[in-house]
Amino acid sequence: MKVLVPVKRVIDANIKVRVKSDQSGVELNNVKMAMNPFCEIAVEEAIRLKEAGAVEEIVLVTAGIRQSQETLRTGLAMGADRGILIETDEALEPLAVAKLLKVVVEREEPGLVLLGKQAIDGDNNQTGQMLAGLLNWSIGSFVSKLEVSNDSISVVREVDGGLEKVRLKSPAIVTVDLRLNEPRYASLPNIMKAKKKPIDVFTPEDLGVGVAPRVTVLKVVEPAARDAGVKVSSAAELVEKLRQEAKVI
Amino acid sequence: MSVLVISEHDNDEVRTATLNTVTAAREIDTDVDLLVAGSGCAGVADECSSIQGVTRIFLVDDPAYEHDLPENLSPLVQSLAERYTHVLAPASTFGKSLLPRVAARLDVQQISDISDIKSADTFVRPIYAGNALATVQSTDSVKLITIRTTAFDAAPTEGGNAAIEKIEAVTCPALAEFLGQELTPSERPELTSAGIVISGGRGMQSGDNFAMLERIADKLGAAVGASRAAVDAGYVPNDYQVGQTGKVVAPNLYIAVGISGAIQHLAGMKDSKVIVAINKDEEAPIFQIADYGWVADLFTAIPELEAALDTDP
């Protein structure tokens, strides 16, 4: 089986984002970028499936500016086999990404598409579900456990009330949650090897997909800051303040 | 204009998230219909008919809809959506699983997790774990939107008189099969709608120690939550997690115990009205957003707090 893993380049999760003073968005210049943490978990799971003999080939795909190629190289260094870059300067919305991925799926014919459940920039949580809708495939979202068999994929989903187990007819889409695995770090020899792995480059036009935005961002602002609070030194003082001052208990 | 709300329920009772979503729908337009799709869910439709502000309820009672599978529900929602200007669902794991699939099939760019409504086409939503707020305008003819439930009050469950209309299920291919679930039983309030939440972090050191927080929760009528670190360590189940990718809560009082305050955790609770932090590390970032900070070892502080709550006001 072939696995397709879409990945996204985002601001590194450890960086505190800054809103641009003209309110047009978040500052991306001279900011450390990295692979979206949920995408790393998807790549790791694909590699583990390959190590377990359930998968023959892992294809990574990303859509974005030229530098997104670095994100593909990160995944190739972890252990994926080859990459596809859909290069565009357009700010891509989840629907546009899903349409691009649909064309890639039709060309590559994977048995499984593994994605992160959300990207930590837009926090949309849409792309995997949209891709499943466009392909009319089954989907397991928020997945914390996954088992592949011949004609189906069983998943455990983290839902609001607890856990849920679902069997998906193959081919299927799976979006991964935090506790599926802990992604590995790439070793130096693997980083060197990854530089020689093939990356195909297309444009949205090559794939026949229009990616013009549907949503206009009118402004981006910082949320209101919370006022600094006070320190208390005993339980009695805390309870007194909560009762008399804050009046919340 | 008219708005369709996709209700979330467990075939027995409607979930509070549905009530928050009705309030958001009413801010867009007063013509609000509600879809109750499930199996053996006629009682839910009856219950929903008294929600204030709902005009009509579509009841679809079919085994295919018993377990909220998006593969089964999306053709139904899609068939109804074209009659409306807006389709809303809560930004819960239910709404997040279902609505983007419908949106893609309608060729609509969904707007996720909105926290404010500026007009019928302009909405505010948090991005980057709530470190920025984006005001966005949709150009799609039908707007599909998920609602941050903590940002909208629950609609009153009395005073309404919606008509219930039974409709037929829409054929769906058998793509997924529900095998089972392990729901975490709890006698306490639901985390996302509780008035008071007490959460523990890695500092709790074990799942057994969460009993200390549960005793406080029972005194205050509070829900119990946790940071990602505590869930990853296996102290408590996944549905306790508060944060960017877990649950978002905004209670009147949030008590963070042994939680350092990573931005991913703050994203899930910083809209709480009053925040209390109890942590032995006075440098912990949680103190920067806490209204009341108590630098103390939680293993002595929590029993003291429990005792102090028993004193007369």
C-alpha cells in the first residue's frame, strides 16, 4: 500500500507570534518556521506502518511558497520516500488545499491519506474532512490509534466524551491527534540522504485547480491582554477574595 | 435569510453546545431551524421544540444516524443546506468532523470556530492558539460556520414552540462502521459548560492525586479538567484536556493547579472570567494571566483550600 501524507509549513510551535502593526496578518518574515506538529505525527505514523511492513511507499505533499520544500525535506529525512511540492504564492484556504490534494490522490492512488488534524496557524481543522468529502471516502478524524488490515482501517478517535472506535473502508482518510505517537528526530545521515530524494514540483494550474480565496481577511488583531493579578499567601485569603472580591463562589 | 442549526445530542438528550449555537444563529437572523438527526431521537426533537427562538425542527430518525458518522450525515445536511443562507454547528468534535465534509461538497469555504458575529457575512475567529483574532468576510452564497460555544450564551430551553417536521433519511454509502465507544462517566458538570473548572497539570504527579481536585470540584459544583501534559502522562482520560487542540472553556472561575501555562493550554482557558493559579514555581507563565496567584506546593495547598472552603463566608 502507498500512503500519502500532506504536510504544512507553519511558524514553529515554540515561537510567540506577533501581529503586524497594520493589522494585515501575523508577522512571518524572519520567523523560525517548522513542520506543523500534527503533520509530524502523521509522517511518523506512516513511517511506523512502513517499518511494520504494512506500507511500501510514503509520498509527502505540500502546497505553498517555494520554501515549503524545506518542510518536505524534513519529512524525507524522517523516512518518507519522495515529495511533491505544489508551488504557489497564493495564501491557500483549506478548501483550495483539499482540491489540490484530490488531484494528487487521483494521480497517486494511495490506500491511505494521513494528515494532521489541524494546522497550528489557522486552527481551521478542515482539510482532511474536506478531502474525504471531495473524494467521498471514509474518514477517521482525531485519531489516537490506528490498525491497517487488507480492506479496512480501524481507528480509535478522541471525541469530546471519551474514545470511539470506527472501522473505515479502504481507501480512507485519517487525521491524527496528539497521542498517536511521538515523532522521531531525523539523524544527520538521514538528513544528508534526504537531500537526494526526489521532489516533483507542480503549480495549481498544472493540476487544473483554481485556488483564489473565498474569505477576505479584514483585519488581524491581538486579543485583549489580561490585567496582572495579585498574589495570595494562604487558602483563607484565596477563599476570602473569591467570595468577597471576585464573587465567583 | 434563514439559518439551519445542526443539533448535537446523544439520541436521549440535546447537548448544551446546541443551545449556544442557537444563540449564535439568532444573532444572524431570527428565522432559525434545527436539524435533529439520530436514531430513536424523537424525544430529543420534543425537548428541542421548547428552545426559545427555534421556528421549525426537522426530525430524521434512522439507524444510519445513530453514531454521528460524517459519511452518513453529510448527504442529509447537504440536501437541506441549499435552502438556507447559513448552516451552523458547534465547534465540538461532532461539528468539526461533520461540517467541513459538507462544505467541501457544496464548494464552500467553511468558517471555523467563530467567537463573534459582526454581520451576516463577517465573523471573528481566533487563530494561532488565540494569540491573534482574525475578522473575516465570507463571499460564499451559503455560509457554513462552526461556533465557539463558550463565546455565546445557551439559548433558554423554555418558552419556545417549534413545529416538528419528520423528514426522510438520505441514502448514504456504507463507508464506515461504528464499533464501539468508551465514554468517561462523570457525575460532574460538563467541562465546556461548567461555571467553575478546576484543572490539574503535570505537577499532580499521578492520576490518583486528581482525587484531591475532585473533592474540591464536588464542594464547588465544578468540572475537572487537565493540561495536555497530565493527559499525555496518563493521569486522566483525553476528554479532560483543555487547550488549543483539546476543549475550550470559559467558566466564571478557572483554578489551575500544578499547571505551568504553556501557550497551548492558555489558548483553551484564558477567556475565563476569573483565573486562579496554584503552582510552586513562581516563574510559571500561568501567573502572568492569573487574577489570583498562590505560590505554594499543591500537595499542602489543596488540602488547605479544601478546609478553607468549609468555613462559613
